[in-house]
Amino acid sequence: MGNGALDAQVARIEGGLIELRRDIHRHPELPGEERRTAAVVARELRAAGLTVTTGVGGHGVVGVLHGARPGRTVAYRADMDAVPPKDIVGGGRAAAHLCGHDIHTTVVLGVAKVLARLRRQLSGTVVFLFQPAEESLSGARALIGAGVLERTRVEEIHALHCGPFPVGRFAVTGGYGMPGQDKAEVTLQGPDASDAARRLAAEIDALATVTPPQTPADIERMVTDAQIPDGPFARFVALRASVQETKVAVSYRCWPQERYTEIREEIRRLAKPYAGAAVSFPAEPFPALVCPEAEARALARHLRRELGRDSVATFRSAFPPFSGEDYALYLERVPGTYTFLGVRAPGAPITTGYPHFPDFAPDERSIGIGVRAMAGWIAERTHR
């Protein structure tokens, strides 16, 4: 598929995509409530000529595009929900698109439109997955449970996420990705149970090796450190223990994910001296997102070839250490990539490109760049 043809198609639709993103942005929907967004996505996919299925795993939408030539079946996933108020840094009053899912959705719609227009040059099949409920870590499981990967015979899967990099730059994550999550509860008994819970919470808090960034300078340092081999985030524990009367609630993320066993044992050890302490783990740890190295290297080569050598950064650790991603569940089943799309405008504070911050304001030029890069990449991957 020629670069000139891709560039021409992206140029034709870029303005319309920006308007589409603004429309989605004005109508944020909570995880599991993405009715309007799903309807917009289905409408746009049908208009582009794709075969569309709605109501998959809740409000999920699946669009299938068959190329004119034989080839492989490749999936491309976007998430549609907005950030709930409680998950906005500092808290919020209502759901808001402060994670960039409106950007993700628009980029994937753009790729679908471009490849549909170039169908005669396209090999294989592209399956576009528009997923609900990523913020609640339940949407991927619902789509997988609905059998979408098996039914469409997906061989690999790809996704973008907004990141605090300059517009025009991508960050690949071969061998790394994003951490999973685990939770624990410790219930204490006795007349001093409340005081004991506070003491135990402080002891458990001390297991953390990293803390959430407090200033933009902290975030800048964290982004830099995540690109250093064997840097501060090569191994970490990000943990918060809170007291609820006589209970200690613990939520933590760590890397590598094998450390969950170690941290569980540490929590049990710290709780043991407290009389009557009962430790429970409500569920198995949610898995980490770990990207295969071979696919990440291939994507980095593609991006450098198409966009220039300076277009790609490489994470050398899990990033960011304070959030998870249910895209991990897809990568447990098929290989693929998960890549950060730079959305930081020139001269803008880093928080404007860092998801979940209240001043998150991605540069809309990233939409066309993302479409151009990923349309070419997906077309390359479907070619047998």
C-alpha cells in the first residue's frame, strides 16, 4: 500500500475526524454506559462500508473490513469510556474524557475509513474492536467472553494509548507495558482494633518503593526514568493502604508481576503479630500488560521508516506505574503491540498529555499522525 495513497486519504478526512473527536469529547460516558458513543461508532463504520455488530460484551462494537487480496486477520482495539470522577487526579464532579479514549476511538475510526477507501490494495481482514468499560477493567473480558477473537479468527492485535510525548512521537513497549493490580483486606479485632489498623496500614504503606508524582517535574522525571534500562521502574511496588474503621484496605501494583506472590506474603507477615488479624485477597491479581518484543521491534522499525528516526522512544520498564490496562487480557491470547501516541503540544505542561490529570488536553494534530502511522502498520501486518 503506497505512502502517497495513505497520505492523500488521511488528508481528506482529517478535518472531519477532529470534529468527530470533539463530538465524542462533549458526551463522555461512564464505563459500561457507552450507548451514545457506540451508536456514533457503528454509524461511522457502516458509512465506511464495514460489516458491523453492536452490543458485543455490553456496548462493544465490532467492525470487520475484508481486503481485496488474501492475507492475515489482524485486530485493532479502541476503548470508548470516559474517566469516572473518582479516578480523576484530585477528584472530579462528572465523567470526563481525560484519558484520551475519545482520541483512541477517533484514530481507529480514521484507520477504518482510510483502509476501507483503499480496500483494493488491502490484504487480509481487519477486525476493529471498540471496547466498553476499560476504566473498570471489565470490557476486554466481556468482549473476549463473547467469543470475538475466536469468531473472527484474529491472529494478532494492536492498540494505541495517549502519552505525554511530543506530537509526532510514539513510544513502543517491547517486553514491558503496564502493571496489573492486586487488592487485599485485613480485618482486625479487639478493643484497640482501630488504632491497630492505623499502625498496620503505615507498616504496609512502607512496602511501596515508588510514590505517585506530586509535581510536573516529578512526572517529567518519571517519563525519563521509564526509558532507562534497569532504571528505577525496572522493579517497583506502588501501594496504598487505607483504614476503614477496623479494616485495612490495600491496593497495589508491582513489576514484574511475579512480585504479587512476594507482596502477598509480606502483607500476611506484617498482619500476623496483630491478634485476630484476618487477611483476605478478594480475587486473583489482575494481570500485567506485557508486550511481545518481536512485534514491538517490528513496529518501531515501521514507524522510523515512515515517520523518521526520531519518531520513536522506547520504554525500558512498565509505564506508568500507577494505572492498569485490561488490554492485557487480549495479549494473553494473541500477540500484538500496545504503543503510546504522543499528544503533548509544543510548550504545554506535561500534565496536558498525561492521562487522568484534570488539565489533560491532547493536541488534536495527533489524530492524523496516529491514523497515518497505524493505517500503514495494520496494512503491513495483514499482508501475508
